Amino acid sequence: RTIDDLGALSGRTVLVRSDLNVPLDSEGNITDDGRVRASVPTLRQLTDAGARVVVCAHLGRPKGTPEQKYSLRPAADRLSELLGFPVLFATDTVGESANETVDKLHKGQVALLENLRFNEGETSKDDAERGAFADQLSHLADAFVSDGFGVVHRKQASVYDIAERLPQAAGQLVQTEVGVLRQLTSKPQRPYAVVLGGAKVSDKLGVIENLLEKADLLLIGGGMVFTFLAAQGYEVGTSLLESEQVARVRGYLADAENRGVQIVLPTDIVAATAFAADAEHEVVPADAIPADRMGLDIGPESATRFAEAIRGARTVFWNGPMGAFEMPAFAAGTQVVAQALVDATTSGALTVVGGGDSAAAVRQLGFADSDFGHISTGGGASLEFLEGKTLPGLSVLEA
Ligand code: 3PG
């Protein structure tokens, strides 16, 4: 169901679940506003239709009680700038402030409620506790629009239970994200290359297993690559290593070979004396990382090989930086891979960047969202979608 299926909205109060989980610096400034921007089209559609719009969202992982550093107020300020009119802010989610704020909303106005996760019921594993919180939320509105794609993999009150309590629809962001990711899961144009990076291989096991059946090429970089190198029998020095996953990864390498899926690993690594921006570093062969060095980026030869493979693909999905990109000395691999995706986009390939970290990385490195086919706002959500898992926040909308 789309927003249009909710019927006339003028004067009706619509609760929107957005994903405004944005990175903040120590002074509370938003350092990447991608998710706030992505929430705007749905809010604009609702305000244009004359709805009274109540936005709810989370920030970080507070444990059910208010904490100033997790306040959503900065997101309310940024939303006001983007929408071009003031967004009201309620200092609680379902209490006095929320009730008063919603009561005074006019047609076409927007209010943002304080962090949902300041309430234990939001993330509770207990159905009754979550349901009770969803009941309270539902009393604020006449209809619900699910637009927080980044949280659809969470069975939480504002994502799942609420949709069983109000007339509901998927917002524009959820529709767009699902539409693009479906192109990756059903009949992607080939060659289909998947670039995986980031720190932990254990976060990516499900997606690797699923992709071994779907992709033609898997390019592996980032901290997780050292578990792959160890699986090939190489020493990895002091690099990140998940020893308990080595056997499993060895199994993937064998499985890939049997299926004719190419797993491309780096042949050179930028190895440093410490995890620090000014650490001494050098490029070493991937099979000869010195015992006292840690790999912090893929090397230039590997980056060139990765880029060639990406430029030759018709479909590319990328999740996870290739190195410690926030330090300039270790950003080159991520930069070269990002540029290759941009080139592939220009020559007509479908390119998708998934995940908060990768999205922040490409923006920090100076790329624009429009350089890519699609930048997903979902990290865990887009990976779980590609794993083929049932996502509670989507299945509840289809019920
Ligand atoms: C994300 O950052 O991926 C989403 O906002 C979900 O946040 P969570 O992992 O804390 O549930």
C-alpha cells in the first residue's frame, strides 16, 4: 500500500516512522544528514496533502531511558531547514509533551517526537510490552506511514507492532529502497559484482552465503579481508582477525570455486605500525604482512584490479569501506573503489551503495549521491534484504 491508498489526508494525523539515526560530532552537529534528506519526500507529500504529520524515529542505542546525547533535537533542526518551515519538537515520545505538541499541530505542519528508544517498550523482546508501547503511539494518530527503511529489519514497536494498530502504508523511501534492492535479488544484469568491506566478517556471513548463489564476483576488502587471507594460510600480523571464522571462510572459498564465482582478494596491503592517522606505513604483498604490522587499506595494485572488475560489471552492490578511510593515509582503496562505481554508473550499470558507513565514506570523500545509481539508507536492513531474510517491518506492511 502506498500513501495514496490511505485516501484523503487533509486534517488527518499521520504518524511516520523515519530513520533519522544520523552520526553526530561531540558538539551534537550532524556529520552526515543523508537519512534526514531521504526522509523529506514522504513528509513533503503528506504536508502537501494537508496532513498533520507526527514523525517518530530513534538515534543510537539508548537503553530505554532518556540520555541527552541521544536526543533527536538536532534532527528536528535539520528537518526544519530542509522543509523550509519550523518542525515542532516534543521532548518525550508518548507523554505530556507529545500530546500537547500533536494537539497544536495544524494541517500541513510537522512535529518530531523525542527518541523512541528512550522508552523500554520500543525495543522490548516481550510482545506485550512492545504492544503496550505501540498502543500509546497509535493513540497519537489516525494512520501510519512506514518510511524508516534502515530499521525495517527490527521487530520493534514503531516498526512492526504499530502497523497492526493503524491503517498503514509504505512511504516513498521504503518503496524506492525495496524497488532497487529487488533488482539485485531477482535477475540482476550480469556480470554482477559485489564489493564487501568493513570491519567484521561475522556481520556479513549471511550475505556472503546468499551471494555465492547470485553474484558472479565477490571483491573483498576492509578489516574483514584478513580473515580471508588467514583462510588462505597467510600470516596477517596484527591486523583484525576473527580466528573463529577462518574455517567457515575457507569453506566459502571452496564453495565459490565449485560454483564458478570469483572471489577477488587483495594482492597488496597498506600495513601500518598502529591504528593511527600518522602511523608509519608501507605497501606489502598480501601474503607477507610483517608480524608487527596491521593492514589498514588495500594496496594500489589491488585497488586497480578491483576498479577494473567493477567497471566491467553491469550490476554492482557495495557495502563497507576498503580501509580505515577516515584517516587520509588509508583512504585510497575506498576512494578508488568509489570512483570505479561512479564510472560504472556513467556507463549504464546499476550501482548501489549500501550502509551508513559506506554512504558516509563516499560523501566524506567528496562524491555526490547522484554519482551512484542508489545510496541505500539501510546498513543492516539492506544486507538482510540481500540475504533473503524476512524483514518484520516489510512483512507487516504486506499482511
Ligand atoms: C542503522 O543505523 O542501521 C539503523 O538506524 C538501525 O539502527 P540499529 O542497528 O541501532 O537498530
